[in-house]
Amino acid sequence: MKYILVTGGVISGIGKGIIASSVGTILKSCGLHVTAIKIDPYINIDAGTFSPYEHGEVFVLDDGGEVDLDLGNYERFLDICLTKDNNLTTGRIYQSVINKERRGDYLGKTVQVVPHITDAIQEWVMKQARISVDSDGVEPQVCVIELGGTVGDIESMPFIEAFRQFQFKVKKENFCNIHVSLVPQPNTTGEQKTKPTQNSVRELRGLGLSPDLIMCRCTSPLETAVKEKISMFCHVEPTQVICVHDVSSVYRVPLLLEDQGVVSYLCQRLSLPIEMRPRKMLAKWKEMADRSARLLEHVSIALVGKYTKLSDSYTSVIKALEHSALAVNHKLEVKYIDSADLETTTLQNEPVKYHEAWQKLCSSHGVLVPGGFGVRGTEGKMLAINWARKQNKPFLGVCLGMQLAVCEFARNVLGWEGKTIAQFNKRPISKANWHWLACKRSSATCKPLNARREARWCLRTRFRYPAG
């Protein structure tokens, strides 16, 4: 088993998830079986109760696990099926160790971060790395591990220490570290600055890990002099400094890495069973990236939701729309509309915002209402659904969006005035009020923690409205 650890420096949100996915993609294109693990240093057990404004969407796996959105990138890029155990958090590790201590598994020893927490991290990674994530059931050959946050964060220290020990446990030829760092280019000088990367690598080395590849995130391609400077001060070969500049599409990132010899280096560094013969790699990726760049026909979709201020809140929905548009050779434009802006209260308080929201909606070719929790903005969503139905516009409701579509139909077509979803109703539901539209949950509360989720077979039956 080969392990590739992806760490980040300078700032968070630098693109480690896309880079980790891209590394896995180019290795999989060489015929290797690849799995992925995302480590999040927060103390939460999982991402299920996060605010979308803080961490973006909660990605739901086939087994019902609520995890970081980066696992969605792994599944889309690598065409694999992950489980909730592929997302490791500080909370889960501490919970596991504390449960062992309560059972007496440590035989009265003092439980400490080193060695008990660090050992638990290593055991978790080694166990999960060998679980098949492909449809053919073959054990993975390479495990790409992304460590969230930035090097030096107090929350990630146990994980850094665990991997410092881990590199010796699995031997040097089976472990590789890719460090992602920022190379800023201030507008005042227009010069690419290497000092943040130098400091980040120095801090990483001080914690016991040495980067094998330094991937530099920048707005424009790295200049040769800048690459040589990073090579000299970070004690790596110039070929180990990889430029990951901004590109038109994330589909070009695997091509960017492959063009700079990342496969050749990893093959040599990890002794990977790859026959490096001249061939056209990543042909499908190149074709898809080229096709996405020359789309001429345009389609606009109005996304009416509560968390539209942060596009990451609906990453999976946006990706699904992008893939669908690409499949029919259309260029996608997503119009984000805050559902509360469509309501009459906004017309009274902020008329400009109200009219702008409705102008966006009316100029769209289709409407998508995604999921969400809480009563805020639901009336605006139903107004958008009502408009789409009356104008005969294509409409898709996801989770709460579909439930509200049923409510809108009940109100405006069946004449059931004021009907809503049971989770928003504060009155007790009587048996006589049988036509109240209920959202089935596993408990009385409607937090994400208690929502029905996971992939499952569903039986579709025809609903017959009783006469009278």
C-alpha cells in the first residue's frame, strides 16, 4: 500500500481537495486502484450539524454518512463509492479512544495524545486504506490522504505527529508528502512572492515532515526564477516544484499536473507498478475540458435557496447541473436567488432587492429549489415553484424543495389553504386533519442528524385522492 499525504500551508481553502482528487485521477488513469481519506481537525463527530455558511454543503454518502464536501470531489473525480469512515475527524478519534478507555482496553494506563491518539489515527488510516471503494471489489493500491486546515494549526497537531511517526512505520518508499502552498502576487508590485511558501515549508519540516512535492497555488503560471527560488530555499529539486495556477475549469487540473511530470515523479518515488511508455493519458479528461471551453449555446437555471451567499453550500447540485449541461453541449449559468428576496416582506422593506430577484427568476430557463432546514424563506421558495408551474418552466425540487412543491400544489390546485409541512407546524396533528402534508422523519425533530438519508431502493405507487 502506498500513501500520499496532502497538506496545506499559508491559508485554508487553497484547493487541497481538488489537487488531492487530481492526483488520484492521474494515478487511476495509469491503471492503479485509488482510495481517498479526508481528515478534518474539528471536534465535531461529523459534518451533519454544520452551518452551510461556515463549511459549505454537507455531502451525504451512500451509507448515510454526512461528511465534508471534499469527499464529493473524490467520488466525482475518481468514480468511487466512499463510506463515512473515509472522513476522519478529531471528534471521532477522541470518541473512539475514550470509549476504549471506558471499556478498560488500556489496562489502567494514563491515556495521552502520544501515543494513544496518534496510534488510533494511524490504525484508522491503515485499516480504511485497504477497504475497496471500486465496484470491482479490488483492494486499493494507493491511498490519497488530505489533511484539512493549514500546517501549524493547533487542532491539527496530533495528526501531524501521527504522520511523522507513520512515515517510519510504513517505510519511506511507501509514503509521500505533497504540500500545497500559496504564492501570492500583490497588485501593488505584480511580483510573485515566495516568502509565505518558504515559511510554510520551514514550519512543516520543524514538525517532522518533509515535502516531496511543493504545489504552488497562484493566479498565473510560475516564473522560472520564482520556481528556482522556491527550489533553493525549500531544499527540493526544481522538478519537485509544481505550478497550479488558476485555470478555466477544474477538469484541467489533472492535465496540468500530468504535464509537469507528477506521474513520473510519483512512479519513481513510490516505486509504483506503472509502465511509463509513451501514450495518451487522460484522454477523456482532455476531451471533456476542451469541450467545456467551446460551448456556444447557453442555458440559465435559477437556484432558489436560503444559503446562496456561499456557492459551496450547493456544490453537488451545481456539479450535477454542470455535468448535465455539458452532456447536452450547453454552457451553464446559475442564477443564485435568496428565497427570502421573493417574499412580499422584502418588497416592503427592500423593493430594489425584491425586483432584482424576480427579474433573475423570470429570465431563467428553469428553476431548481434545493434542500434546507427551517421555516425562513420557504414562502419565497413556494412563490418560485408557483411561478414555474404557471409558466410551464422546467422545475426540479430536491428534498425540501420537492416537499414544498407538493405543498404548493395542495394550496393552489387542490385548494387546501395554508397547508405546509409538518416539521414547520407548531400545532399537534390530529387524525382528522389527514390531508396535512407530513415530512417523514426518524424522530420529532428535524435536524440533519435525524433526517432520513443514504442510498436506498424506493417503491413508487400511484396516489389516489379519495372522492368527496
